[in-house]
Amino acid sequence: MKRFLLAVAVLFAGLSASAQDSLLDRVKAANTYETLQLSFVQTRHSQLRTEDLVSEGRLVMASPDRIRWEVLKPYRNVFVSSGELAFAGRRFRMPTEKDFTATALEGEEVSLTLVPVRRDLKQMFREVVVRADKQSLQIRSALLVTPDGDWIRLEFKDIRANEPVDPQLFEKK
């Protein structure tokens, strides 16, 4: 679960690059939010399984550090964090442009490939490939490839940005 939350954080907050690359700057600007609500379909592929695992759910984020990751299908599960995420006994630090090298390609859609340079991120991801709508530059999907070749695909829909979010969504029950 923490790996998925880190992935989401990477996608929506760690998308940065050098100032020279205007496409990366535009994608970052188009995906900078005070609040974000969306539906997702997550497909997990492992070489150890014969079938991919597919789940559906909702994500709610509020700046600077509140996250609600709610899986609705096939099994209901909710994870809520208000800045207290910890990995390997350390407090979570939002990835920055120094943590990844980024390459952007523009064709029928915009594709960004993020390769981690930070050691702890390299242990979790070989690369993250983000796809964005060519017109709006909003992120629509991401493919997270692990060092062993397994992958997780996140597809986003019903994206609502900068709308009011009920603070009670981030309360642990």
C-alpha cells in the first residue's frame, strides 16, 4: 500500500524537471492542485502470478499532505494519511526534480518517463511512465515498473481538481 501511495505522490507532486524543458514544465503546471479527486483502475502484474490483479477505487488528495486511497473492488480497503507516512522507519519525503531524471515525448499523447536517481526510489521503481492528455496535459495513466520487471498500471478518470473536499475524509476511524 505504501508503494502505491508513494507512486501517487510521485505522479502528482514529484513531476518536475529542469527549467529548460517547457513540455515538462507545462505538464507539471497542469497537474499542480490544491485538491484532487479521481477514480482509478489499478492493474498489478507479477511474474509470480498467472493472472493480473485488478482493483478499482477513489483517490482524494489535499495539499500539502493529505491522502485518502480507497479501494472499492474487489475488496474494500481504505488508507488515510495526513502527512505521517513512514517508509523503513523514516518519515516520508515528497519526491522532487532531484530524485528523477525525466524525458518527455509528444505525439498523439504526452509521455513522460521518470527514472529514479535516489537509492530508496531505485529499490522500488525501475521507471515510471506517465501518459497525459495532449490537450489538457492532465495525467491519465501511469505505468510503474519495479526493478524485477513486475508492473502496476494506474488509469485515472473522473478527475476533479481544486474543488472543495470534506476534511472528514482524512480522519481515521
